[in-house]
Amino acid sequence: MKSSRVVAAVALAALIAAFFALGGNKYLTFDSIKSQQAAIQGLYGENPLPTAIAFFAAYVAVTGLSLPGAAVMTLIAGAIFGLLWGTVLVSFASSIGATLAFVVSRFLLRDWVQARFGAQLRAVNEGVEREGGLYLFTLRLIPAVPFFVINLAMGLTPMQARTFYWVSQLGMLAGTVVYVNAGTQLAAIPSPAGILSPGLIGAFVLLGFFPLIAKRIVNAVKARRVYARWTRPAKFDRNLVVIGAGSAGLVTALIGAAVKAKVTLVEKHKMGGDCLNTGCVPSKALLRSAKFVAQVRNAKLLGIKTATVEFDFAQIMERVQRVVKTIEPHDSVERFTALGVECLEGDAKIVSPWEVEVALSRGGGTRRLTTRSIVIAAGARPFVPPIPGLAQMNCLTSENLWEIRALPARLLVLGGGPIGSELTQAFARLGSRVTQVEMLPRILIREDPEISGMVMEKFIAEGVDVRVNHKAKEFRIEGGQKVLICEHQGRDVRIEFDEVLCAVGRVANTTGYGLEELGIPTTKARTVETNEYLQTLYPNIYACGDVAGPFQFTHTAAHQAWYAAVNALFGSFRRFRADYSVIPWATFTDPEVARVGLNETEAKEKGIAYEVSVYGIDELDRAIADEAAHGVVKVLTVPGKDRILGVTIAGEHAGDLIAEFVAAMRHGFGLNKILGTIHIYPTLAEANKYAAGVWKKAHAPQGVLRMVEKFHAWSRG
């Protein structure tokens, strides 16, 4: 393919060079065409069809090769062929030529441009995919934008060629008619500059904005149809009702109250949602206890001759609850009430686009709330797959796990994702014989193979029985013994266990609060369907957090909440598209794995060119002193540049270390800036600077260094 591109590029360059070498540019000028008008008209009178065909072919060639002179040729078309046939010839010839230029640009440049500048073009690509036809139509109607630039630029985007052709034909028609009509009066035109008056240009610009205005009108009509069967209240009791008091709901309500809106927050269970009560907080508390146990067992590495640890699993689980209780006031009804949020405990149901009915948990009864906007932040729950026999196992999930007080002797963990892996290691360190079952070839499948391999090696070293490529088929009880039957390499494998923890993913809560009645659709991923502004089918109803996807992180839920709140309250003035350009996350195993942006696996899948710089944390002084000399900092950059495409860190406190790279990607500074920043010695954060140093060393100016070496040799005499 590369050789064919080279041949095509050479041929294209030769044709363009030949055009200028033979003086083609001199013939396609206004003065030249005007002087040859009579001769061309005479030729057309004698041979009308061949002349028209030759003109058509020449026009296609000029536009297809992006040569100067298309505007002048349009004038001569009017002068020779008249308004009707001149318009027909130019309209089709210009569209075909433009499409050829589009295809050439795509063939020669798109892969290279997308590989090097894919991250910068992501928004453009998404915009073209979303409303490419309208976008192109607008550009075609504005004469200030050179058509050949549009042809070449659109070839670099995902727009389909057939869409480009018909939109171009339609969009260029108005300009074609103006120029062809002017050409019918060629003798009276002193120069092409006089064709487009300021008024005419203004008219074209307004016409260019028409598709965008039309889109808004269409959206308004759609909204009107959606709302048609509902009666809008004459006035509203409040500005915003938020359903769900997890991270997304709390932040949404807080923002609303901060800007003095009247906000009601409805939660049917516990304030703080999954993160506080069953997710992030309790799991990290458990991980801390388990890590301490592991550290004591490895005390000899620190020069400590003997060290033992005794613990009561029930006390550890009580500590987990104590941590939850300590943090609980941060998300409490009392705090949010004091901040200006009305908090209701009960089951919420959206009964119309502007009304929410709440079945109150305390005191009974119901309340009907009228509101201008609604934000759905209903969260998600653990997914329990329909594996035969699993329902009879009384399986544990991240929701009910925190109720147990007896350590399972043999724990089976279904799932090799972040949740499954974190809990696998925690229970193994606390003394359970853990078998982790994953149907895919490796655990932490979203990470690069060597990264997930580090974690898997650590698990095995700590006694975890990791079973990858094992597909759970059936759960049984045989002679009072719980058994899982797995398929592995075409045969059945039998695994005995005492308790099973299901951690194969989470599913959004999309039922029970009125979505079905309102007809609000869900996605294939079983989340609430939203647009780029987080609006649902009803423009005044928004969704954010786990219920909206595509992420299932507490910090992304809070991130989305800002957009949902601001758009819900101020969307009639200005709306903001949710920005997912820089999203970090971490898996809190040992070693921790943190990532932001692309990893090497994703870059290869997407065909994005990259360079990789790797620094081994085993070389870091502080890591060596802490007996934590394992892991890597792996940075992907644009080839030849220090701009960061993505970073993966595996090692101690990776979730903290990644923050510097998140800031770099979010605010546009590269590895040179990180290298030029003073990092405290000795700290783990120095690993970031040394990773930047690896990149710098690979990009040192060798020619300059050789010259400097010669200078130093000369200076020594």
C-alpha cells in the first residue's frame, strides 16, 4: 500500500508540475479567457458536443488536481454555453472533480494525518460523523472558504465519498449559478472581483447558516412532538429534581444549590450511593487492612527478624463500616440541607417530563414535584449473569459482601476486571484460598499485556489460583459440596469452593422510576440514551453517572454532573458538550495500575502512530528503599514530539503518580515541561521525571552533540 501511495503521489506531482511547466496557469486567467472568448465560441459553434466534453474533462481535471482557474472556467462556461447548460456542465464537473480531490487526499494523506493528529482531530471526526452533511453544506455556501481546501480537508475525515459528492453538488449550486450567470455577461465584467458584492457574500453567509438554523427548528419540532401528549404545568415548584444521591446526584444537586436554584434530591436508599456504602470506600478500607497483613508477612525484607500479625476478620469488616460511618456526614442529608438542597427519602417516579412523584419512606404518603428540569442519576448495580445454578449459590456481590463476618475458607471470584481483581487480592492476603476465574485470555484485559501480566504474577506469588480462558458453564451442589463447572480448552474443569463472589461487571439502573412510561430509550450497553449534552429523549430530562455511561467511575460521574447541572439550569442560553478527552482511572491492586489516555494496545487497534518511553521503577531510589522496586511508567507520545497520548503506571501509589500526566494532557504541556520540573528527592514522583528523561534521551540532537564533542576536544588543545 505504501508503494502505491508513493507512485500516486509522484504521478500527481508530475501532473501538477507539467501544468505549470507548460504554462497552463497563464491560460486559466481572467484576461486570457476573455481574450479567447470569441475563438472558443466559434469552436463551440462548429463542434458543440466535442467542445462541451473537452470543457467538462478539463474542468474535472482542474478541480481534481486542485489547480487554480476553476472560477475563471466557470465564467467561460456561462459565456460559451449559456446559463442553463453552463450550470449543468459546471455543477457536475465541479462535484466530480471535487470528489476526485477528496479521494486523492484520503488515499495519500488520511492515514498519516489521523495517525499523527488523531487526538486533535477527534472532535472534528466526531462532529463530521454526527452532522457531516450539514457541516459540509454550510462550508460550500460560504464563498470565503476556498473550495479546494474543503475538498482536501474533508478527505481527512470519516465522511463517506457519496455523502461528500451529493452535498457538494447541492451546496455549490448557488455559487455556480451566480458565476455562470456572470459569465453570460463576460464582456461587461472588468474583473472577477466584481462578481461577488458585499451584499451577495452576506447573503451566501446567511444561506450557509440556514442548515444550522434548520437543524434547530427540526429539533424544536421533534421536541414539540415528544411533549405533545403531556400537559406542561403553568409554573414550577422548583428548578431541578435530581433522582439518586450517589456521586453524580450529589454533585448535580450541590451545583444547582450553589447557583441559587431550588433543587430537590431524591434517594430511596442511602445518601452517598454505591461509592460510599458498597463500592469505593469500603473496598479501599478492606484493601488497606489486607495490605498491612501482607506487609507484616514480608517484614524480613525490611530487616525485621520476626513479625507476626493476628487479626479477626469480623473486626476488619467492622472497621470497614466504621470508615463508611466516618465519611458518611460528608454526604448526609443534614449537610446538603444546610447547603440549600431539599432532600427526600423515597422512591421517585417520573410521571411527566416536568413532574416527579415521590413515595416517601418516612411517614408514608406521596409528593408530586413540578420542575423545569430533571436529572437522572440512578447509578448501577452488580450484574449477576444467568449461569445455571448460580441463583442457588447465594452469591456475594459488591453490594452484600460487606455484611459477611466470617472469612470464606475457599473463595471463588468470577471476573478478572478491576473489582474482581482488587477483592481477589484482598481476600487472598487475609487468608482465603482464592480461585479467580476469567473467561478472557488474561485479567485486567483493558490494560497492556505486560501490565496485566505483572498483576497476575503477583497474584500467583501470593497464592491465588488464577484461571484465565475459563468460561463458567454451570454451578452444582454435589454431595453437599459447591462446584463450578468451567469450559477450558474444549474440556470441562471442576472447581470446588465455599463462597462465590460475582464481579463480572455492573449494569445501569434503568427501571422502576418511569423511563418505560415516558418512552425514554436505552442503549445496547443498557444505559440511558443521551446526546452529547447528556439530554435524553426529552430535552429537559438529563442523565449522568453510571446510569448514563460510558464510564463507571466515581470521578467521571462527578465530571458529568457538572455538565448535566449547568445544561439543565442554563441550557436555554448556552449548552456544553460533555468532555471525555482526558479520563484517568486506577485499579488498586498491588501493584496499582493507573492509566490516562491511550495505552499501546488501543493505539495499535486504532492505527494511531506513537512512540513509547518506558522507565522501570525498579531503578528508582525511593522505590528501592521502600522495598517497592517493581513496576513501570509507560508513556506514549506523538512520534517526534513530546506531546503525551497516554500513560500507564504500574507500581506503588500509581493512582497518585498519574496525576501529573493527567494535568499535562488536560492543559497541553508535554514531557519537556515535566523533565524541567523539580521533583523532590527521594520520592516515587521522580519516576515521572525519569520517564520524561527516557524520552529526551531518545530524542537528543545527535548532530549537535557530535559538534559539541568536537568543540570540547578542540578546547582541550
